[in-house]
Amino acid sequence: MYTKHTLSNGLRVILSPQHDTKSVTLLVLYGVGSRYEKKRVNGISHVVEHMMFKGTPKRPNTLAISKELDAVGAEYNAFTGKDYTGYYIKIEASHLPMAMDMLSDMLLNSKYDAKELEREKKVICEEIHMYKDNPLMHIDTLLEMELFKGSSLGWDIAGDDASVTGMSREDLVAYRGQFYVPDNACVGLAGNYDPEILTAVEKHFGEAVWKKGGKVTPFKKHVYDVQKKPKVVVEFKDSEQVQCALGFPAYEYTHKDAPALTLLATILGGTMSSRLFIQVRERLGLAYTIRASVQNYQDTGMVMIQSGLDKTRIQKAITVILKELETMKEKGVTEGELSRAKDHLKGKLALRLEDSEAVVSWYLNQEILTDETLTPEQKMDTIYAVTSADIKRVAKDVFKKSKMTVAVIGPFKDKSVIEKMVK
């Protein structure tokens, strides 16, 4: 259950009460992420996010912010994606007034001190290095960089050392001013809060403190290059295990077949009883980790099959994976598999939505990224409406070998070795 309100400055507010909990989550989501950036300042969305925690006139530094929140056991963080950026505080319900004042102060009044920015750039560069040095964390970025090559959708969310260190305070302030406007944001609350909470939202985020902004520049939609054979990208790392990811162009958030693709990925590699897990790991012992997942964006998406493999058996693993995809296309799935996958998604969703943070994210993500906000029950209706014929049709539509992109991190200096494996 939720209600939606729009303040006079254009800010959307989503309220979802949960009276059987003692916590409340306050989330502010902005419709801007790395795909809105220019190449020179790639990573600026992420840098802006970091700088929101560096102090305001009222709370002069990071310690002043963290001490106040830590004193009451709050959970707080922020995140940057390609389509959005979010900030949240999850707190014991009686401390919500402080959380509201804190988050609005950070988002509307952060100083963006030039000296603090120079220090934080070093921290962010180390964060970039950390992800890049961990193949398990870096493989999906490498895959998307190749699959979405030619558009900002393929850029690393964090940017790189050169783009991050080259940003000025003026760049950040201008970017924040362009995209951090009420029309491009949504405030959400889920949990145990006072019925009159809208008055507090108006006080902290309304027109008196947050004026309307200009028109937000839209992102440039991704256009795929003409592709007649698999693309391969290899990043050398002297390691025993190889991280391998196979990616296929897929559907945007609101595509009619997005529910079918989610079920397909669940059956293929979403659980410990999925086809790939049983075949690749349990029966053949080719991988420790293997999973299939779906990533949706506003205009496109992808399905990814990721595995951690013995470097001497990557050929066998890729062969087995591709064979499973062909089987899915030719024979589809059984009614039993489909039924179990639907119940699995229903159960996982029910467990996830026990948490107020997950509830508010559920509604705000849809509000920012789509034209229709579905309740969990409405969403599950779209899942249960999927038929086995839909799964087979979607498999044939998505799993086209000529459209495949393969990313590998491991002891290979020549990508032709991998190209031969997928030929």
C-alpha cells in the first residue's frame, strides 16, 4: 500500500506505512546517473554522491554528520547507478525528525569544499582500483563496456583516474544544479511514521527551501552497432581462476517481455537448483560460481551469465553454457520449472519487502524510471501471467549467438584464444 503526493515545487513524495515495525527509511532518489554524463567528467555522478557527506554550514564536516547518525544506531548510505542516484537513512522511528533534517541539509546545503574535494578524489580513485583489482566485482563492468560500446551506457559508473582527478568544484556544482532539482527527484518514506508526515516533508523539501529548477537534459539512447558475430574483450590477470561473462542485449524496464526474461534467468541460473548450477557446477565441477541475471535500463537491458572457472577448462564450460542456451531455445521449459520459478520469485520478494528500505526502494525506483508504479501484488500478477511459450519465445529472441558479447578476466594476453572458443 502506498500513496503519492506532488509538492508545489514539483517534487514527488511516496508514502508507504508499515505499522508493525519500529523503524523507518527515508530515501531520496534522483533521476540522474552516469549515463547522463559527458566523457570529460565521467564519474561525476558518483563524485557528487560522495561530496554530499562532506559537510554543510550546519554540520561542518563528515564527522559531524556521522556522529549524529551513529549516536542513534542509524543505517545510512548512498548509491550511484547508470540511471539514478540515491541517498537514504534508516532509523528508529522516534528519530525520524533528525533524519529528515539531516538528509535535507546534506542534499540542499552541502558545501563542496575545494580542499575536501581534492582529498575525496584520492579516496574515489582507490575505490576504482579496489573494484578493478577484484575480477568478481569488475567482470560485469568490463562486459557492459563492450556490450554497450559507443554510448555513455557503456562507461564505468565511477569513471577513471583521469576523469575523476580532472574534475573541478565548478564542474560538480554545475552538475548538481542541473540535475538535482525537484522535478527530477522523488522522496520516499516506508515504515512506522506519523500520519502527518507530509507536513514535515514539505518543511524540509518543499518550495520554501528547494526551488524549481530548469529542464533536465535527457540521456542519449543507446544504439547497438551492427553485429554479425560474437564480440570478445579480454583483460589480462595472472590468476588461477578465470572470470567469464556472456552477455546478450535484452529489454528495458517496461518491456512487455521483461517478466518472462526474469523467469528465464531464474530457471537458467538464478538458484542452486537452476539448470546451469546443476549442469556446470554440480555435475561437471567446472565452476565454483555460476549465475544468470538480468539488468534493465530505461531504453535497453542485458542478460548476463557469469562464472568463475578453472583456467584450463574454460573451453568446456563455455561449450556447456552455450548448449544449455540452445536447449532453452529449442525445448523451452517444463511447466514444473516455470511454476517453481514463479513461486521462488514470489517468496524472495515477500522476504525482501519485510525491510522498510526495500519497500521504499521498490516504489521510488519505479516512480523515477517508469511511467507506471506497480504494487508487489500487481508485479507478481505479471510474473504469474507468463507462459512456457513466452519463455521459449523470449529465449529465441534474446539468445542469439551473433549478438553475444564475451568478457574474460584471466591469464590470457590474446583475445583470439577466446574468440576461437566461441566461434
